[in-house]
Amino acid sequence: MPDARATAMDGTALRVALWRALHLRVDPPPHVFEDEIGLRLAAPGDAWSHRPDMDRRATGRMRASIVARARFLDDLVVEQARQGVTQYVVLGAGLDTFAQRRPGTASGMRVFEVDRPGPQAWKRQRLTELGFGVPDWLRFVPVDFEAGRSWWERLPAAGFDPGRPAVVASTGVTMYLTKDATAATLRQVARLAPGSTLVTTFMLPLDLVAPDERPLLEATEASARAAGTPFLSFFSPPEMLALARESGFREVRHVSAASLARLYFAGRTDGLRPSSAEELLVATV
């Protein structure tokens, strides 16, 4: 059985999948988001939950952020599908499992997963091995970003229709991009058909993060830098909203960590709540 780490699957993508599964293992119900398919794809071995980055206490708020943003995105895509949107683009898809978890919705759309060729080929193999397969409505769009290839140019060849509305998701990506690169992505998505929606996460500057979370965020940044994937960009909410407006979006909305807590964590007695370090932008063409 292939090992995700041996096949160039991004370490962050693997960690996100494991945190989703850990939520079901260590957090009491009601669960915000249910996904163990990513764990099955990753096949990390029996000791995965004992990894240092899976510590249930130290990772609680980051784990909550991961499941909150995933739930928010699921809810939004399902609602957009009900309104007739039939295209869903996942940038940096990694171990995203929407197509496998939500086949009733996904099969009525075209789901485009954009990622690097190596990890994507590995994922395709794992989906086949686990019996999910790759149905015609699930389109893999391999893009060699390091060679300067454009995901925007590759989408039409995979069957994407730029004349029809779409949902575009980019989660856990902007901190690794320069601000110019993020602005370029926003301008590209803002050129889609009216009714299209972008959902993207962004990291707040350290001085806007809750004081008790700053040491962990600093440690996370140091770890990312040591791994050769440094955090390059941070945005305040007004800055991100202004950037989206300047890029051409008709409507822009900031979804704060506090609002996600109210939506999905109200009434919990275990203290679980999303990190204040990451928030969401929802922008409509």
C-alpha cells in the first residue's frame, strides 16, 4: 500500500486529513464535520494519532479551524448546487474528499480538483484501490506550479465552461503565496461568469491573533520555514476585503473565526473553538 509521504503528497494536506479524522476520534459529539475517507486515502499506519502534530490538546484550535472551514465550504457548495451552479473548482485539492463524501451533490456537478501532478496521480491510484474510482464528473487538473503553469489555462481542457457560474475554493493556500500572487488569483476568479463564488482562507497578522495563540502560531511559522514552505502573506480582514473589491468582485464578505464558532460550536462544553489566526473571504462575481 503506498505511503502518502513517499509519493510527494504535501505534508500539510496529509495533516489536514488526519486532523479531520482526529476530530471524530477525540472530540465529543456533536461533530462539526465527518470525514474519515481522507484517513483511508492517506493510510498513515496504526500509530498516526500518536504523532506530535496530532496532540489532542495542543492542536485543538487548529483542528477546530480545519473542520469549521470544511463544514462551511460543504454547506456553501451544497446550497449553490441547489441554486443551479454545476461547477466546483478546488485549488490545491490535496486529500479533499467532497466528491466521495457528497456523491449525491457532486454527481450533479463537475468537480475540478487542481493540484500538482505527482500527488494527484497518487490520489487517483488510491481512489481506485479503495473502490471509489474516478467518475466522469470528477476531473483531475494536474498543474506544475513550479514550472510556471497556470491552473486557469488548464481548466477548459478538463471541461470547465468559463461562461457558466462556478464555486472556487482555495483553503490553506494564501499564506504560502505572495500578496501579488493572491491578487492575481482573485482577478482571475473575478473574470468568471456572474454568480460565481470564491471562498478562500487567509491568515491574520500576528498582532491580530489572540495572545494565547501567538506562541503556537510562531512555532508553526518556524516549522513551515524549516520545511522550505515559509508563510509569505498575512492579511487583515479590511485588507482582504479591499483586495477582493479591487479585483472586480461584486459582493465581498468576511467570515470571522468568531462567526464560525457561533455557527458550529455554540453550546459545546468542551471549549473547542476555531483558531483566531485564520479567517475566510467569500466573494461573489
